[in-house]
Amino acid sequence: MTLMTGVFICYVALYVVNLAWAFFVLDPALMGSYLHASLGYGDLFVLAWFVASAATVGGGLGSGLESDEAIRAAAYSKREEDRRDRLARRKRPT
């Protein structure tokens, strides 16, 4: 449940950021003229939803392809990694 809540909060935050950038950067009339369609500001909500969804799915798939070592390197400092190695060496029978 905690993981789902975290993913949902990050998804909503990503959606809000994408929506803010879409309103700031994109002009629906200009975009519609390039696409030969009539677009309005409501279409920016759909665009932000699509981008947030694609980024969330892509991030989830990409994180599944990472090795344990790469995840530890990104999550922990070198000092923590050295400490874990020392503890692992102490536990090994010699």
C-alpha cells in the first residue's frame, strides 16, 4: 500500500509539472495549425496525462532492468557501500 501511495503521489506531481509546462510553453492554436486540427486548452490536459503516463511506465520498466549493484550505487554513498562490504567480509567463515 505504501509503494502504491508513493507511486500515485509521484505520478500526480509529474502530471502537475507537465501540465504547468504545457500551459507555459505550448500554444494550442499554433500546435493545431501544425497538426491541421483544432486544438484547445483542454487538449493540453490530455497531452500532460499522456506524457506523465508514458514517463511512469517507462521509468518502471527501466528500473526493472537495472542490476542490484547499480541501484545500490545510486541509492547509497561510497562510504555506505564500503561499510556493507566490511560487514559482509566479517560474516564470512574463513
